[in-house]
Amino acid sequence: MNVSERIARLRELMKERGVQAYLVPSTDPHHSEYLPECWKRRQFISGFTGSAGDVVVTLNRAGLWTDGRYFLQAEDQLQGSGIDLFKMGLPETTKMEDWIVSQLPEGSSVGVDPRVLSVEAAGKLKKAFSEKDISLKYIDRNLVDVIWEDRPAPSDSPITVHPPEFSGETVEHKLERVREKLSSKGCSSHVLCALDTIAWVFDLRGKDIDYNPVFISYAVITEEDAHLFVDRGKVTEDVREHLANLVTFHPYEEISSFLKGLAEKGGRVWIDPVTTNKWLMLPLEGKVKIHMERSPITDLKSVKNGTELAGFRKCLATDGAAMVRFLKWLEEAVPSGGVTEISAALKLEGFRREGEGFVGLSFNTISAYGEHGAIIHYDPTPETDVELKPEGIYLVDSGGQYVNGTTDITRTVSLGEPNEEQREMFTRVLKGHIDLAMLRFPRGFSGKQIDAFARKALWDAGKNYGHGTGHGVGHYLNVHEGPMGITPRDKGVPLMEGNVLSNEPGYYKAGEYGIRTENLVVIEKDQELSSEELEFLKFETITLCPIDLRLVDEELLTEEERKWLNDYHRKVREELSPLLDEDHVRWLSERTRAV
């Protein structure tokens, strides 16, 4: 079946279930960013492969809502599907819930699988629909699954232990800290749905989802014990020994019946409304008191301890050496011909695989040449793959999962002689990157309050970019991690000492090129500015890789910015040279020369 045929079949099922609209979010039961193949329902029903986007199908129309990273990609992939594109974030775009209300008569029903709808999202939809007496109908069997005859099976990969030598803390101590948080809010238990919170608290890792080293599971932590709901075939003896006397194992499917039993005991249950699916709430609603707040584990794991930070620095050096090998190879190979976006991405992955502790990629490499660079989350496919020529701009955004950390780096490279506009825009992006990297700010500030520092140089030229400036990064976990971020859309979460984030301003000229410079930074206390009256924080840049000086217009840099760039390149040269042979050291020395 093509997309149109799938939607037609879905409409038949909708009529059988008595619903006038059906919602297919991009989420899975655990609200993961990257989904296992078996849960890519929105991709199956729409043909759109981006990581973010929700589909609504009514009996006569269909729409996809996605953000600025995917506008160009969605326009291309939705052609001929009968699905309208709604560009989120633009003032003229109707919100999904408002569009549904405008399309349906009073008394209609909107169907959805409660497993793929968060508690928060369910509440917002219910409120929006109530004005027109439209009901939200929970359908236990996902209707897309009924259509998807050759749907892949879930992963059966075994779970592995993430030992204290890398995590820096025992599971017992982590559980103590979580229970202290529960006690402080008068809660007797906490239901965990987000896979990275479960992996972190139990120091376990898995291979159930591409790029994120997590495993499909639920968990419940109470005042006295902890319960892990997972396919028992994936639990090795090492895992059982690791969690002996700390955790009771249950089959994944038994979470609902367990929650019914938990409800009978009473008490106060902590639920994260953003990451917990509505299906888990159904056995609890009306039976126990519910405390709605972001999971305490989200905040605990975002503050890296000394062991984790040491691991980050070590893996970023390993990763930086791989990047140097790749950039030198790229520079020499492109003029000879035959290098494509996909072959370049595979070559970079090959260099990473040689590094100590490498486990896999942290996301699918964005290998984008020329106009593809303007597609912010471009995913090269055999259909779109193009050859790199010794001209124009190439953008590569990539990262690796290592046993001691997670990396994410973007470099924009000139493959020929850049023109004046390209050098100006690259330098303005670089100025924003540097100005944020040098920023010193009071404790308690959020990413929303400092995001503009990375944009000012672009704003001065009447330009901007349509994505956040920085996201949190997990420690051998999800490459995108909350609760903090550096973005105008941040909810005001204070930045904390020990947070690891990206610093990645960019500029994109549709149909021509894209520019982004990304390093990882760690927040630390600014000893010089801090006083008894006010404590200040600052960023330490921990990514190690040269920035393409051929694209830098030195006249646009202030003296302070020029000093930062030279100091950064000196650090890159000093820390990466011991990991490289003489040929690569010579290349690196030239690429990190003072400006």
C-alpha cells in the first residue's frame, strides 16, 4: 500500500470505531526521540521520516505538524500523499488542536492510542476539545498496527551493565537520592516511563533503539523497593547480579496490573506528565493521589559527577582525533572524485569505530553538501545522495556513543574557495558561538535568558536561525537530554553546574548552503566573578576539533573573539597531537594556526 491507500484503510477503521478523527503522534509508549522500527507508526502512515511530527486524519482531510528543522524535508516527502503540511512555529500556522476543532462538528470523537499520548498532551487536547463538546476516545489497539501487516518485531538484544567505574555512583546511592526526593514531596512511589531515566537510575544500557543506548521497559520506585518491567529474555545473569536485593523483575506487559495493585494500597504517586503515557494513568486515576511534576531523575542525571565529566573529556579527545582524520581525508579525497554524502558519513563512522570505547553513533550523521546543508536535519538517502565537489560548503553534524560518554559535533567545511557572503555568514555564526562560549552569567539563569548572545551577530545582519542554540547531552545516554536547554522555547529551567550542553548556532540559505558550528560545553562555577553576594557560572568548551579558518573573515572578529579562537585551537592542537601520527599532526598544526 502507498500512503494514500494506508490513509484510506485507516479511515475505514475509524468508521468502525466511531471516531471522526484519529491522531498518530511521532511518539512511542515511552516518548522517545528516536523510535524502534516497530513503533514508527507516524512514518508508516505518512511517509515522512523526520524525528518530529504529528499526523491527524479526519474522514476527509489529513495534516502533518512539524517544526522548522523539517519544513523542506516534509514538503518533499508529503507530495502526492494527500496530507497537508502545517509549519509549526509560524504565526500563520493553525495549531493542531485548533485545526481538529475547526474540522469536526460538535459531539465528534477523536481516537488515539493512550500509550502514545503523554498525560500532559491528553490534558491539553481534552481542554481544547471541550469547548465544542468533542471527546477524546482512547482506543487500546493502535489502528495503525492493524494496517501495518509486516510490522517489525521489537528488539531482543540483551541488556548490559554500566559499571560505577563509568557512572561514578552506585545504584543503591541513586535510589537513596530518588527516595529522598519522593519523601520531600510526600510521595510513596514514582512511576518511570522515559527509557533514559530507567537506564540511568539502574546503571543499565541496551540496544533496543538506534543511537540511544536504552532498553524498552517501565519501572516503579517505592519507599521500600524498586520494580523493573522488561522482557525477561533480555535480562542476563550479570544484570541480575548487578541489581540483586535492589530490584524485582517483572514481565513488561505486567505494568498495568501492577499499577492496579499499587492503587489499592493508596498513597501518593509521582507522575511526570510530560514523559508518562496516558495509558499508565488509567489504573491510577480516581484511586490514589497523584503528584504531577518532572521526574526527579531527569534533574539528577543532568548534573554530571566528576567521573562522568572525566569520561566526557576522554571520549571527546578520542572523537576529536577521529574528526581530524576524517577532515584531512575529506580535504584530500574530494578533488579526486567519487566521495558522496553517504560515503563520507560512512568514512567518518569508520574512523570513530577505531576509537577506544566506541559503541555506536549517537544519531544518524547529517552529511549535507551545498543546498542540502540548508535542510537543518538532512538525512542523506540513496535517492538524495550527491557527490561532493571541490567547491561549495559541506556541513557534517555527527556524534558517537562511547562507554564513557556521548559526543555531538558539527563542522562546516569549505571544499573550494568560499565567496564573501559565505565567509561573512560563517564568521557571524562563529561570533555567536564564541560569544556564548565566553559568557559568564549568574546562577539561576536559564537557557532562555542567554540564547540571544549566540544570535546577536546574525541579528546585526538581519539574519536568524530556526532552531535552539543548545541542548543537554546524556552520559552514554540520549544525545538530546533535558531538562535544560539554550533556546527561546526553554521553560525557564535554571542551568546548573555539571550540565553538559551543546553550543550550536547556525545559518541556512535555502537552496544554497547551511552553516553550523557545534561544540559541547560543561557548566562550571566562575571562581573569579563569584562572591558571597552572587555566584556566577561559565562554560568550559570540551569538544576538540579545528574550525575551518578558510571560512573565517578575521576583520569581523573582535580582539576578544580572536583570542578565544586562538586559545581554543591551541588547546585542540595540544590535546589531540598525542593521539595522531606525524602526518596528521602537521595537518592539524596548519589548521589551528593563529589568526
